[in-house]
Amino acid sequence: MEISNDLLCLFSADVSEVDGKYVVELPSREIETGSVTPGDTYRVALISPETSEERSEPEETAPDEPQPPVEPGEIRYVEIEDIGKQGDGIARVERGYVIIVPGTDIGERVKVEVTEVKSNFAVGEAIDEEN
């Protein structure tokens, strides 16, 4: 399956019926990390659920979500595209993966050292170019 570079987030969720409408509940972490903004419209893709018989590998080696495209200690050049609710710069890299960079502004292109990696976002520290 081909995954678009425009992908903002990926998660598993149940479809439920609420007041005659069918609802897919969005994890709060997607709002908190800035991947998704309430009130905006997004394209949604649904993938049929796998049963345990359909899996070719044990669950431990085949995670449900793709692995983060960065590692702790990795150096990257990123462009700050947005500012988060706490005022930190937000950059997006492969598959829309978010790197939060404190002390940066929209439009800045900065050299960043990744300091912390989570499944849906990373935190980086801007590095001086003079080093």
C-alpha cells in the first residue's frame, strides 16, 4: 500500500453510532501535537481491520503504526511551518511526522538535533550553525 507524504496522522479507532451519525473518534494526542485542528476538514481513509489469522508476523514485530522517521540524536534541517499552543515551532517531515522545536518562529529554517522521539511526534533542539 502506498502512503501519501501528505499523511498527517495514523491511528486505530472504532466506528460508533451517535444520534444517527457514524463517528470515528480522533485520539486527543493528534490535537495536542498540532497534527489536526478542530473545525478544519480532512480527508479520511479507512483500512479494513486485520484478524490474527491474516497477520504474517507476530504482533511484537509488526506494529500497527509506522515507525517514526527520526531517531534520538539525529541532526536534521527543518522549516518551521506553524507554532503550537505553547509557542513552540512545529516542523513536519516524512509522512507529516511532527518535530517540535522550542524557541523558533514560522518560516525559520533551522538545524535541529532530535532529543526525544515518540510514536507521533519528536522534540528537537535548534543548534547553532557556528559549531
